[in-house]
Amino acid sequence: MRTLDIYRKDDLWCFDDEKVGLKAEPFFPEATACIDHMLDELGHGFRWHDATLTFSQEEFPDATRANRLVGSPTTMSQAADGALKLVDPPYEGGCWYGVPALGKLMWLCDATLLYFNDFPKSLYAKVEVNE
């Protein structure tokens, strides 16, 4: 399980992680929209400027699940349990994830590989505001 302090810069969520050499690394708009949605569900809305993102490839309490999807969003299929199903290997430069609980898709770039050996088939995440 890993934790990042995230912050708003312009219209995107970003993070710094000196351990892996990242400074002001932005989340793509789709991932920013997912973070906004998670904060909104907590009653904080996307106007919050500082938060903590906890993520893992293993399930943990209160986490939202994202499934690796790769391929164009039009070629993704949905399993009987509502989870979006992987249909292709990762694109060069990143990977699509579907977040069934949020009804959203998000793109995670190769920076993800600084935290995992490969793009995980499932990711679990939780966002909490920094008071």
C-alpha cells in the first residue's frame, strides 16, 4: 500500500514524490475526474485543494476498485458482475482503467510503473482530505 499527498494545480490533481524523482506530476483529466468524484461522494467536492491518495493492487477497507481496461473505450466489455473487463494489453505510454463504482474511465500513464512492476489488473484507491 502506498500513499501520496496530492494537490490541485490549475485544473488537475498532481503529486510530488522525491523517492521516484517526480515533481508536480499531473494526473490525466480522467484520473482527476475520478478523484473529484471520490471527494464529492465524501461531501468535500473537487474544490478541496489538498488530499491524501492511498492506493494498492490489494484490496483494503473503504477502497474504490479500478479494473485495468486497456484498448479503446469503445472496445471494452462489461462482465456480468458489472466490472469492466480487460480486452487488450496496455498501450505504450499508459493504461486505461474502468472504475465501475464511479461509472468512470481513467488513463494512468507510465509513471504508474514506478510503483508497480506492471500495470496491475486491479487497483484499489481511497482519497481523504487533509484538514
